[in-house]
Amino acid sequence: MTLPTLLASKLARPEVVEMVPYQSARRLFSNANSPDASRQKIWLNANEASGPGIYQSKGECLNRYPDFQPENLLSAYSQYCGLDKKNILATRGADEGIELIIRTFCRAYQDSILICPPTYGMYAISAENHGASIIEVPLVDGDGEQNTKTLNIAALKNQVGKAKVVFLCSPGNPVGNLLPQAQIKQVLELYKNSAIVVVDEAYIEFCAEQSVVSWLAQYPNLVVLRTLSKAFALAGLRCGFTLASREIITLLAKVIAPYPISAPVAELASKALTPSGLEQVSVRVQETQILRNKLSQWLKKQQWCQQIFNSDANFILFRTTLKNEIFNALKAQGILIRDQSKQQQLDNCLRISIGSKRELELVKQILLQQFN
């Protein structure tokens, strides 16, 4: 992927542009990049133990550091997302991608990020931890659709030049709906010369046809965040991906930890990206969509449910005047859902993840017994 401009270098912190990244043993002589990749190496350059320990991954010796960016994992995700490996950075969940972007482009106590609440809380937390200030442009109701949140384009236009990074979550969390693609394009155009626009696609597998990954060649200021935590059912693995131009990936790779992806994580994640693994994802997505729609229809029939937000993800957000009673009734039975009422515009709102059919039936049973 070629870039028409050097926008990323212009926006990045000057010290990051000039930085020489830490050259770990595996980064200097990775299996993927060395001219004699086919030869077995004797690693005596990283102060590792000389022999294997008790615990071993199937294909790796855990006494050795993993590759900086495991070749098997990058190749598997490259084939999955349709991008060159040089446009991919594997991270410890999408959360690490958020931190890397802020650390790369925002100078502490000088620069700002822009978020559109209600949205994912880690954008603001990562910014605060780094000393970046936060500009908020709240979402608004969609045209004639109170149950869908969209961007306030006019308000976003007024903030051009004031933020280094703009975070858009699509599908959104905690609301659940996709942002209109036309609006995302408007934001990319508005900020094309002044900010990196991050589209967080953590839930995109539940509506894969709406991904903006194919836009990366057209918009050098676009970054897409992905994760294996949701549709891939690998939240415990902590594996995510940042997708961007080669220029941006090079900058992010300067500030990431020396060995971000462990060998067992790379091994398991790569298996999840095989044809059989992707088939399981497809089945899981279809089952989730069916259960989500059934739960939504059930909620509509409950007198205590005032509003159900449209969802393109694996959860449903709803509003109820019995927010505390419902939350506590489920908690008493060992069922935990998420109270989102402290978020802007979401007073009396609860979010429930789409679990198994049995789990959701149990939720319905408890609520029917106590509130009908």
C-alpha cells in the first residue's frame, strides 16, 4: 500500500518519528526477515535459558522469546482481512492498539483526542493516562430513529484542527449500532490533513459487510482496530490487530513492547484463523444474531422496558425505569449484566451480552417471575 502523503509522520510526535526502536533479539534476526530463514538458529543473543522448561507450546520452545510479530499469525490474519502483512500490527487486544496510537500521535499535556460518547471507555482512560486532553462530540439520534445513534457531523466539523486522533466505534459500544458509512467518510475527509481517524471494529464480524478496511488505500489517515475477543470467542487470549498504512504501522512498531504476542497466543490465534476456525466463527455469528433478535422481540413485550436500542453487535442495550431492581434481581441469582446509566444520554440503561440460549432463557425466567 502506497501513501500519497506523509501525513502520519507530520501528525506523530517528533520524538517518535526520530526514534530508533528497541532492537530486541528477535526483531534484529526474526525468522521472517533474515536471509537464512530456513536454517535452524542457535540463539545466544537474548539471555534465554539454554533448554526447554516444564511447560511447552505445541510448536514452540517457551525458553525462547517469540518473534516480534509472529509470522504465522500475521500471515493468517493477512489472508483473513485481505491486507498485506506490512499493514498489520498484532497487539495484546485492541486495547493496546488504542494506547499505541495515543502514545505515537499525542504529546502529553499538549495534544487532544476526540471521542463521541456514549462510547467505549478505554479511549478516554488511555488518553488520561498519557496526559492527552479529551474533546467530546456526543452522538445524536439517527434521522427519525431514536433507537440508533449517529455522528454529529456539524459539531465534528467545528473541531477540525483541535485533535490529533479521532476515535469512532462502529458497531458502537455500549449502544450497539453501526455508524453510517457515509458519515465515516465525511469524518475522514474533514480530518484528512489534521488527524488520524480510528474506526474501532471490535464487533465487525457480526456485520462483516460493513467493514471499512477496504478504504485504507484511499484514506492515509484511517486506522482500523480489530480483535479476536468477540466473534472469535478468544477474549482470554488477548489478541488484537491494528490495520493501517505502512507508514503508520512503522511508527506504532517503534513504541510497542519488544515481544507483544506470546508464542502460545500466536499459535492458538493462528488456528482460529484457519478455514475450520473461520467456519466456527460464522456459525457463532449466526447463532448470536438469532438469539439477539429473539431477546429484542421479548424485551419489546415487557411493560417495564421503555426503549431497546438497535444492535449490530453481540449485546443489547435497553432502557427501563426498573433499572436497579432488574440489575439486582439478576445479580442475586448470579447473573451479571452491565449498568450503563452513567454514560451520557443513557440514564436507566442496562446492557446484556448475548450469551447461550440457556443463559438467556434463565434471564427471561427470572425477570418474568419477579416483574410480570
